[in-house]
Amino acid sequence: MIDKSQLKKHGNDYGIELSDTVIDTLDVFSSLLVERNKQVNLTAIKDPEGIAVKHLLDSLLVFKYADIPAGAKVIDVGCGAGFPSLPMLIAREDLQMTFLDSTGKKLRFIEDTLAELSLQGTVLHARAEEEARKNVSRETFDFAVARAVANLRSLCELTLPFVKPGGYFIAMKGKEGGEELEAAKAAIKTLGGKTAAVNEVTLPDGSERNIILIKKISQTPTKYPRTATAILKKPL
Ligand code: SAM
């Protein structure tokens, strides 16, 4: 369904090496997404070039900017239909990936896709602010990633509590990323984080991205995350 040689070329252009096997699996994943999208609303992007660039390449950019060691424990907070987590896991099967979302129908697509592609992952149907208060999840991940979930200022409260001190939260943001980061500075500090890098990149279709790395330098105070209402109404 996708133009495989084009995706490989895009990968090369952005310094992301994709084997033929990975490209084939990304292609199967894209077909599964388009097929399920006919029954359940999973993505507004349906054309092959759009999926290749705005979903697959965009998700894989994380590997260009973050050095994620083999076997790292990663959580995708608000994964939806699996972005960036599913392309990441397809490209790096060694990762211990957790898919978290509050919407069950999207997670059923993830479960079916993992089974179809013979991939291992943990699927968590939960609200981030509730899950992050549980000992089994709190400060147990090497990396948290999130794309298109919330404004960075609120998003940090949903993600940083999952990350171990020494780990990173990787925020996959659009062109608004720099401005959001300015507004999120106090929140990042309060939650035990420190901005490590801001990477601006333009996708082949001209759309701008900011991939922001926030390092967890100390534990998050136990009073965070607060309830969804408090996070929304009184962002840190
Ligand atoms: N990350 C995916 C992507 O980039 O395509 C999905 C983005 S979608 C716009 C936002 C997702 O975040 C939705 O699936 C929604 O259910 C989930 N979400 C928003 N707030 C959440 C929360 N507090 N806890 C868990 N999931 C949440």
C-alpha cells in the first residue's frame, strides 16, 4: 500500500536506516490501519503518502534524536492507534513497549496488530494520571513518549511521573513546540525534569516538528499527577 522505496529513501534522508523487513512490516501495519479505519475512527490521514510521512516517518524520527538503548522500557502515553509506539516497535523489536490510552477501541486495534505482526508489547487501558500513581508503573520506565495528546505544560504531568530518574520524556510536537516549552518550564522543574534538547525538523511534506527531550533528574513529588480536572484547570 505505501511506496516502500520512497519510505526507505525518506529514512535515509533523515539518517534512519530501515531494513527491507522493517519496511515490509510497516507496509502491513499501514494496510491494517486503513482497513480498521473503515470501521473505527483511528486516523484522519488515509492516503499512502500521508501515512508514510505524517505517521511512519514522523514516529521514527524519535530514533534520530534519542539514543534508546537495547531492551529499554518505553511507554507511549495516549498512543491512540500506535503513534509513535507501533512504528518504533516494528523498527526495534528489542524495546519493551507499553501502549497506554484511555480509549478501548484504539487499544483493541493495537492488540490485534501486535498479534498479527507477532510483536510483544503491554497494552494498558487507563488514564495516564491514574496509572502513574500506581507503584507498578510510577517511575519504572526508561523513556516516555507522547504525540498529539495535550499541551506540553499539562502533558509533562501526565508523562514525567512514569519516567525513572535518569530517563527521558520525548515530546513529539509540531511547530508550536518551542512556544509550549517556554510555557512548560516551571512544570518541568516542579515534576523533576530538565530540558535536555529541542530538535527542529521539517518533514518531506514541509510540516515542521519539534522533538523535545526532557531528562528526569529527580523524583516527581508524590502529589503529582493530580486529577485530570486539576491538571486542565490549574496547569503547573
Ligand atoms: N498519539 C497518537 C497519535 O499521535 O496519533 C494519538 C493521538 S490522539 C489525538 C490523543 C490520544 O490521547 C487519544 O487516543 C486519547 O484517548 C488519549 N488520551 C488523552 N488524554 C489521555 C489521558 N489522560 N490518559 C490516557 N490517554 C489519553
